[in-house]
Amino acid sequence: MGAMELVAEALKLNPAERFELVDRVLHSLDQPDPEIDRIWIEEAEKRLAAYRAGKVKGIPAEEIFGGF
């Protein structure tokens, strides 16, 4: 069964069932990648160490976000 056939069948479902289907499909796409998580943790630790060592300065949130 192709994608368009699946869509046609999905459109026959009631709204609650369609919502459940969409929710499950979207969640199936949101799979964390442990390698990317490891790289980001490593980068965050490097940035924190540089900040604590005085190698970089923080920027106040008000300066970044302004009047938000």
C-alpha cells in the first residue's frame, strides 16, 4: 500500500482516530540520537569550563531577548 492509499484510508477515520494516528507517526520520527546527545553534552561542558575560567563572558538575557 502506498502513501496516498494510506492517506485515503486515514481520512476515513473519525477525528479522534486520525489524531491518534498522526500523534503516533510524529512520535515515531522523534527518536533521539545518543551520539548527537553526547556531542552536545561535550560542547556544553567545554563552554561552561571556558566561562568558569574567564575565557568567555556571559551576555545578559535582556540583551539577547530585548523586550520579549
